[in-house]
Amino acid sequence: MLKILSENQGIISKWSGGITKQLYIYPENCDFKKRDFKFRISTATTELEESTFTKFDNMNRVISVLKGKMELNHLDHHHIILNPYDIDHFSGDWTTNSKGKVTDFNLIINNKGVGDFYFKEITNNEIHNLNFKNRISFIYAISGEILINDSILKTGEIAIFDEEKINFKSERAKLFYGYVEI
């Protein structure tokens, strides 16, 4: 399976600090509001200078900044300042306060699952490989076009795949790539 989902296919909803766009949820027939998903990938805008993140009990979160600068204070845990493409891992159970108006990229994983994502900048049509066995993997195009096998992923699109090995390349692109064990 290799699916490419365009930016305009995402489900948009409001949260207390801004707007979120769901890029992908698994299983695909689950209901985000019921919290019955194994994982969810989204982007969000924080439109307030200060906000408190929505809690996701019994879930783990991975977040990065796409635009802007964000200061996170995970009460009784750690404090971090995220610039574009910096990544933070934290529990959805934690009280998390945020400072900064940003656009971010999020992965929320049910506590029973394992997953992560990474930032990569690629140039000169170098071929890169992803080898994630027994996992659902993804590539999110931050900028540029990425050739994945025989498909083209454009800025703002996400590719979802469960194939064991994926090859990709680009003249120039920035991306997040990651996986979730299911």
C-alpha cells in the first residue's frame, strides 16, 4: 500500500489555541473525538501567544515546528524551545503550556504503540531508503517535490505506506519521515 493524501483532504477542526488539520488517522474508520485511534498525524496552528495543549490521556506525542518558534513547558517534566524542525517527545497526560504563534506537525500515538518521526533535507536526487518492517510509515513533504517509487509527493502532502522498503529522492526538499508500529 502507498497512499498519497493531498493537503486539502485533511479534516479541519478547532482547538483552544487555534486550528488543527488531520492529515491521517489509523484505523481510517475511527473517530478522533472518541479517541479510539492507534495514531494520528496532523498539523496545527497556534494563534494565541500563550495556550495550553489539549490533553490526550494514555497517549504519547511527538511535535515539531514548521513555522515560527515555540516554547513548551511540560509542568513537572521539562521545558524546551523549538525552532523549525526541532522535535520534542512528551506524554499526552502532561499539562503542557505553549508560548509562540506557530504552525506545527504532530504525531499522537496510543500508549500501546511505538512511533517517531525525523527531519531530513535532501538534494541532488540522491536515493534514500526507508526500511520499516511491520510498521506503517509516512513521509510528509514540508517543501519541494519528492519522488517515492513512481509517485510524486508535493509540498503539504503526506504519503502513507506499509511496504517494507521505500526509495525516494528529490532535487531539493525538506521532509519529515517516520513510522508507527501497529
